[in-house]
Amino acid sequence: MTDNNERPDAYSGIPWVNVTPQQARALPQGNLGLILYLIIAYLIVTGLFKLWAFSAAGYPLGVIVLGAALPILTGLGLWARMPWAIIVAIIMAGFTLYAFARNVGTDPSFLLLADALVAVGMIFYLVEGDRPNLIYRHRYRKYSAVKDE
């Protein structure tokens, strides 16, 4: 059984246990891991590349800000453990998949394909990963509930 602090996951049935941000940071899993550092570096590097490319191509300021500064700010937000950053990262990855699907027949670019594959991996990890859930959503799965049944 679960108490008031535990909600079962819709897919696995394993309950989520909510903790405070301080409790999440105190756990070893509450620290950024290698995959999160790779996601942060990817967002910052792609943001810097887009800043350079969009500026060189003469895009309007709004496109430069949304296309380049947003990934950089999101990467920095993930590094600073800001809960809003995970939502923005997932939305940006979704837009990347949309751009890939829209350009599948017109632009056979390897970079577009690689960006889409990274976006899929990033979405799955940020939504389903135990470490991101603990760090940004302040919850963890209670795997012992499965053993108790």
C-alpha cells in the first residue's frame, strides 16, 4: 500500500515518493551525473553554434534569441538544478523532432538526423530517468513496493 506521499506511476505501477529539494540534494543520486553533464554540454555547445550560425546568416534578433540563447540558458538552468529547465529542455527536444519530421524529405542532413536522435534520447532520459526525477521533480521511485507484493 502507499501512503499520502506516494503516487503510483501510470505505466509501471511503482509509486513515486516526493521529497523536499534539500532531501533530494542530500542524496548521492541528487548530484548531476555523466549523462546530465553530457546533456548540459550538448545544449550549451549547440546554443553557441546556433548563435554563431544565426548571427552570421543575418537572422532577426528574435530568432537568434529563441534559437541560440534558449538552449544556452536551458543548459545553465539544468546545471543549476532549476525545475523549469527540464520542461524547457523537453519542449526544445520536441521542436527538434518536429523540425526533423518536417524536413525528412527535403534535407538529408546527417546533422539533422543526429540532432533528432539526441533529442529522442534526451526526452526519454529527462522524463523517465531516476536521477532527473530526483533532481528536478524531487521524487523517486519506491522500488521496494514491487518486492513487497
